[in-house]
Amino acid sequence: MTEERPWAYSAFPVEVRARVMLSPSFVRLTLAGESLRNFANWGTDQRIKVVLPMTDGGFADFGLLDEPTPHPSDWYARWRALPEDERNVLRTYTPAAIRAEEGEIDIDFFLHEPAGPASAWAAAAVRGDRLVVNGPDSRMGWTGYGLKWQPGDARRFLLVADETAFPSVRNILDSLTADAHADVILEFADPADDVVSASAPRNARLHLVRRTRGDREVLEAVRSWGAVHGAAARDDPGFYAWIAGESAATTTIRRYLTAELGIAREQVSFLGYWKQGTAQ
């Protein structure tokens, strides 16, 4: 039974319950809170907002923690009106796991160098640290808000991702049916940060790309894929591409797939998770 609320997302006050280093640059934080029992498990690349605490551990009053959570046209406008040094930092992530019945979610933080605000916070986070997660509320029923992965009836896929999108890639691969086939191009600076391959299903063909020259290696890998599979993908209504990572690189890859290979735009989804040269 659904409940009418102002928006599909609600604010969930949580605290760090556990931390595990998955690799040299990935830390998994388990976040817990009674309110998370209403967190909706929509899966795949579900986007959520993480509201980081201020340096004193507090949270500015901009309406987000009102009950029910206001529409973002209200709380986000109030947040933006605050002086930058008097408002909490907001960042976008994807849950690595959701256990609503236990009041828990996991978020895998990739620790950028140089560290932005979220990387710095996650690197230092300890059990008991408080923060707020803004995510889908199961009381509103299904809305699908915050999902870019919309494959429809597609069964043939291309996934291209750098480290920031690895949690989403794992979720997407877990969702594939046995009759699906996926080419997965994974870009990383350190092979030890490949947290995807070990759990990838047999119907996923992995292409591992080590980044040493900016985004040139991943662009070359996508072009190599296109030289072999591009024509077939263009003519296949059951093909779907999903690209996520650095903003400029994802835009370039999408342009190559659509403008050069001729794949229909509606068969290509892309997300810029971060932007080179800024603290995303």
C-alpha cells in the first residue's frame, strides 16, 4: 500500500555501523538507521544523495529533515541560499547493497586523489559518525526516479565505466538474465581496484583497461569494440549501452556510439559521475 508524500525521495538519518577496505581505493561503509526500513530497493544504478556532516559534525537547517521530507524545489532552494561555508556538502552515490529489513545500506566510496570532500570524509569515517542519505522511499511505491539503467527488452549490452561507477556495474551485472550478453569495459588506474571481475557472471565479457594517459585508453578500447561489434549493435533493436564515469569521457563515448556508429540515441544512456579538475 502506497503513501502519498511530497516526493519519491525521503531523507534518512544514518550513522556508520561498519567499514571495510575492499581495495586500496575503495572503502565500503555500512550505514544504519531505523528509518532505512522504508528505503526502496530499486537496484542497479540507483542514484542517491549523501549529505555530509559539517566540520563540527552538524547539519544546517534547510528543511531536508522535516517530516515528511519536502519536495526538492523547497529544501534544495533553501540549501543553495545558504553561504557555501554554512551548508553541508551534497554528493551523489549508488548503494552497493540495500538491506531495508535490517535498516542498513552499503555504499562503496572510491577515494579520489586528490581527495574531494566525500573522499576525505569517507577515508576518515569511523563507526558512529552521522550523515544523511536522501533516497527512494518505499512508502511511495515504484516511481523509478534516479535510475538511468532502462534497458527495456534489450538482451545485448555494452557497459563502459571507470572506478566511480564500479558499484553500479556490479548491481547491473547481478540483474542480468541468463539469456543476456554484456561486453564490459572497465577503466582503472590501479588493477587492485578492480572490484567487479571476481563476481561478474559468465555472460559478461570483461575488457580491462589501465588508465595511464588520461581517458585515451578507454576511448581506444571503445573504438576497438566498435570496429568489431558496432554494425551489429546499430542494427539490433535489442542492444543497449550504458556509460558512466568522468563527464567529458562519457560524453565523448556517447557521441562516438551515436554519431559515428549510428546507434539510436534512445539505446544509449550515459552519466557523468565526476568532472576532471573539480572536487566532485
